[in-house]
Amino acid sequence: MKRRVLLQLVPLLGPTGALAQGLPPISKPTAPPALPSPPPALLLRRAIPSSGEQIPVVGLGSWITFNVGNDRGARAQCTEVMRAFFGAGGRLIDSSPMYGSSQAVIGDGLQQLAAQSQVFSADKVWTSAPGAGQIETSRQLWRVPAFDLLQVHNLLAWQVQLPLLQGMKAAGRLRYVGVTTSEGRRHSDIEQIMRTQRIDFVQLSYNLLDREAEERLLPLAQERGIAVLVNRPFRQGDLLRQLQRHPLPAWADEIDCASWAQIALKFVVSHPAVTCAIPATSSVTHVRENMAAALGRLPAEAFRKRMAGYVSGL
């Protein structure tokens, strides 16, 4: 597998082994070799139905991985993850007030990389009180002039927060409005909101093993023209730990996958309703591996069923 990864990535390297995009190498001598990033122009993108704007199908989450407090080394590592993410053509980064120090870590990284114009900023409101104050605090932590997307986190007080967000959008202070859930919770409530409210995005959990969203939510998103962000594409790492006990299947080559992580991501983003998956990582190597899942062939429906059946039988 390692040889196949190397062979697939050699064309992305310059004559000195440096990235064609000019990304800096990892300087620590004890760090594992970093995978080069894919050319941004080749990344698969999907349109946001309410606007037609296209974004790459792989984004970056920050739950747990960016909650590093004031640890300077860990913050620097998060900045390097963001550098690799943007260098690979990534745009959408997702966070929340409930993610500890993640918002501030993202803000520091954006400032150091001068990447405020590159990021598609997706945050959340997570309070039972009217959320304008929390939103402003979050914006200052991110160090962006305004958010691209704000979502009601796990539907907390959505009856209060959605009108606030819709008002911000109408006033030109926000581009997109959404709601979120995770781990298969409150699907009936999400469905009702999708049917009755004016939202641009819904965020939910979906992966090779957790496929409940296929039954009603993903088809409804297509019907209603709602973009879909997918959280927990790796089941917070549990799925990959399970899969990596097994050799990579021979059919991985048929969809241009060189790792289980890429198989898991291509399964998610190949669903026609999915706009962007947001795996979280604190590893430069892993973010580059994840971004490479937005390259090459995607599985068609029959192949997707084959993938799901194969993994469920392991």
C-alpha cells in the first residue's frame, strides 16, 4: 500500500521533492514523511443548492483536534494542518462555541496564514438565550469580518436562533443558515425543520456504518435544495481503527483510493446529496490524505452498495 501511495503522489512533486504548490515541508526530523497535497484545481467540488457556489467536497472539522488550549506546540501544529488544508485547495472549516479553544486556535491560524479570504467559515450558535452576543464573540475569535455559514448547534433553541440567523442573512451579515445534529439523534426534528424552514445547510452524521440518513434526510435535502455537511465520517476515528485491521481491498484501485480513510470519505461524498464531509484531524499527513479523497473517480450507486456490504461484513 505504501508503494502505491508513493507512485500515485510522485507526479505532484517537483524535481527536488518539494510540493508543486510550494507547501513547506515538515521540519521535525522525527516526524513521519508528509504526503504531498493534491493540486487544488483538480479537487471535486459540489454546488450549494441555494446559491450555486461551489466548494470542495472535503472540508476540515475541529471537534477535539483543535481544542488544545494555550499549548504553543499544539497550536502551531494546528496551524500547519490549516496550511496543508488550504494548500491542497480546501476551504470549509467547521467549529462551534462548544469546541473549547478550537475557535481561537482557528483564528490564530487564519491570522498567521493570512487566510481569512480563503476560508469558508462555518460556525454555530449554541445557547438557549438569543445568540447575537455569542455569535459576535465567535466572530472575534475566528478573526473574520463575517461568517459564511452559521448553524443552530444540535437544534438548541432553534425556534429562537433560526429567526436571528435568517435576519442576519437578510441584512447581509451572513451568507448561509443551517442546523446540525450528530450521531443519529433527532432526525425527526431535523426532517420537520427541513420541510418547513428556510435553511441553506443541514449538518448530520453519515458514514459507511451509520447510514440512517440515506432513508429520509439525504433524499429530502435533494428535494428541498439543501446543502449537506457530513460530520463523523470516520466515527471519530473508531471506523478507521476497525478498518485498518484489514488489508486494503483490491477494488480500492477502481476508485483511486490508497487508504481506508480515502475509501471512507469517497463513500460519503459520492452520495449525490452530500456537499462536503468535514473530518477532523491534528495531523498534516492525515489532512493531505483526506484531501486526496477529493481526487479521481467516485463510486457509482452499485459500487457504493458493494462498499457498504463489504465493510459491514468485516
